[in-house]
Amino acid sequence: MASIIRQKNGGKIIQFVSPDGTRPKIRLGKKTMDFARSVKVRVEHLLSAKLANIPIDQDTAGCLKNVEERLYKRLYKVGLVPSRERKIKSETLTLNGLVDEYISLRHDVRPRTNLIYQQARKSLLEYFGENKPVWELTAGDGDCWRLKMLESLAEGTVRKRVGVVKQILRWAVRRKLLEENPFADLPSTAVADASRDHYVPVPDVEQIIAGCPLEWKLILGLARLAGLRIPSELRNLTWGDVLWDENILIVHAPKTARYQGKEVRRVPIVPELRALLEMAFDAAPEGSVHIVNHRGREQNMRTQLARYCVKAGVQTWGKPFMNLRQSLANDWAEKFPAHAVHQWLGHSRAVAERHYLRVSTDLEARAARECLGEKAVQKAEQHTPESVRMDSQSDGETPDISGVENESNSMPCNGLRTDAKICRKSLSDKGLHLTGLEPVTFGSVDRCSIQLS
């Protein structure tokens, strides 16, 4: 991977092939061959780590700390080591300083995302302390921190906060403040908590709406019948977004606004929702702009909704607004094409399958009935216990042949038994022995076959 070039004046040069195909040179000066060989080995270790995108081994890292400044700068110039100025900064950088610097630079995120950042920061600093040097973090520290959070937080919440911290540490690696992300292997992929899923039938929502003020009638109607995200998509909704002639509602989506083409979406207005909108439009003061003037936080809205549920005699459920939106997604999924449902609700197919679409018990029962089919039902009816004969005729009984034809027509099994009796009696009268499928062999008249041994 690397080679030593001897110069006529006694100088030594280390040359290697970089990942981009070039052949950089590191001039060592008039050094001994033993020194040149040791540098060559370290260069190969550094190059291997860079190609594999892995941290350098501890032995090489220890040698770099004692390398003279002149040689270190030449290693830095060819891209094998980070700058020593950044290294000094990373060794003095605390966890609190790194997190605060990252959050202060993220002017592009929504207030709710910034709140998530602050929650992750609080969990991190409560466990490690504000003055924890960033370079001291290890993968084992991340495991312990995650287990500590699981003592009081749900799995989904823990993954969300771990994901934020991983994002900050990855940013530090890109800035060359860290050589690797110590929390890279911690699980942070969002998982759906199916135990909190709850299908909310439309009649239950109508029962709650009956006892609510007009503003809350609209909030519940827009959540269950149009799938709006509450409260973010509710605040910017104006009367100009209601296309009465097309029966379409224009929804502004702050959550997906940073993606091109995802700033707004069109949602069909079902008759029940249109009735609520017309009622609110007639009652709105002259010059009103917003459909709903509620500006409360989601936490306060959940509390108020629980009060209306108790008043209506409807059992409360977890994640109230999320489950209202999820219930609509499942209703639409059974009626309309998947691509239309995803577009109306403003999420991707992967998100829908992970967080929204569920198999209800009603759907399972309906599928079972359709799969059973009419023929299977008829077959089940034919094999009822009443149609099965449990007793048998004794061999000594003489069958009554009179009326055999009528009996055979009405009772198929009895007719077959009677035909067999007649055939057997006819053969006996003619002096013929009753034999089975096995060929007849010699023997007495009392037996039809004999086994040879």
C-alpha cells in the first residue's frame, strides 16, 4: 500500500495510493531506514482505517500523540489525520457546549421539533452532566443511558431522543470534532406502539359532538372526518381553504412543508363534515378568516377532549387525535385506492403501514364470512348430527323388501343397505359363495380362500 523512496542526498519519502487514485508523498528528510519503515507501517494503518471508514487502532493513535509537529502537519496535508487545532478543541468541548451549539444553528426546524431537541438535551445532561467531555463518551455509556431512560419513558420516546443525540454526534464527526459516533449502534428507528392504538367509530364521535360547543364540533369533525393533524394543521385553516363548489378542503401541512410538493394537500369533504362547516360558516362573525380560533396546546386539548368524552358517556382512549386520524385512514383504506388515501392524509406508504393501517376485528370477521362461502355453509348443514345414523342393523335381521323403491328415494343410506341385503340373499339362494377381491383358491366349501404357509 505504501513504499519508501530513497533520495540521492539520503532523504526518505513515503509514497502511497490514496482513495482518489493519486499518489501523495510524505517527505521525511534525512532519516534512517528503521524510522522510514516505522512511518510506512503507520501510514498503512491510517490509510486502511480511512478506506474502511473505521477508527484507527489504539497503538497508532498513541503514536500520533507523540509525533513531532512538522511530520504531523505533513500527515494532515495528505488527509491521513485531522487537524491538531480541531483535536485540541474536541478535547476541551463539553457535552453541554456541543448540544447547545448544534441547537442554536438549527433555525430551519419547527418549534415542535425544537421542543424535541430540548427534551433530548435535558435527558442527556441529566444523566452525564453538563461538563462531560464529548470525547470521553463510549458505546457502553450510550447503552447505560438508554436503559436509564427506559425506566420512566416509553420505547418510542426513548428512540426519538436517542435519534436526536445521534444526529448531534454525527454532526460533530462531520466537523472532525470526533473520530466516530459512540452512539451509532443505539436503536433509534421509530416503532409503532400498537398497544395504544384504538379505532374510534364515527357514531362515538357524533355522540361526543352532540354535547360540544361549535368550535369543538369542528375540531373533532376535522380530525375524524378529514384526517387533520391536531393542532398544527388546524391553526392555519381559513374559510378560503374550503372549496365549496368542488367539495374539497385545502390543508396546509407544516410538518411536511419542507418537502417539495408537500406544502398543501387536497382532502375531500364528506357530507357529515360539510354539514358542520356550513353550520360554523353561518355562525361565524362577518369578516372571519380562520375556521377555528382555538390556539391551545395539544396537551390542553387532550384534557378538554377527555372531559367531553366523559360528558357524552364515551370511554376515553390514548393518543386521542392521532387515533382519530388513524381511524379515518383505516376507513378510507377499505374504500379507496392506497395512493389516493396517502395523498389525502399527507404521508407516505411506509409511514401509513407502520403507524396507521391496522387490521380490525370487524374486517377479520367479514373476511372469514366471505372466505367460508355458500358451498361451505351448505356442506356444514348437511353434516349436522341429526343426519348421521348412529345405530346399525343386526346381521340376523331379515329386511323388509316391500316398498324398497320409495324407501331408497327418501333415505339414500337405507336404500343402499337394502340393495346389498337383496344381492347377498340372491347369491346365497343360487349356491354361490360370497368372496372378496382376493382370488378364490382351493379349500372346503365353508371357506373361500386359504393362506399357504
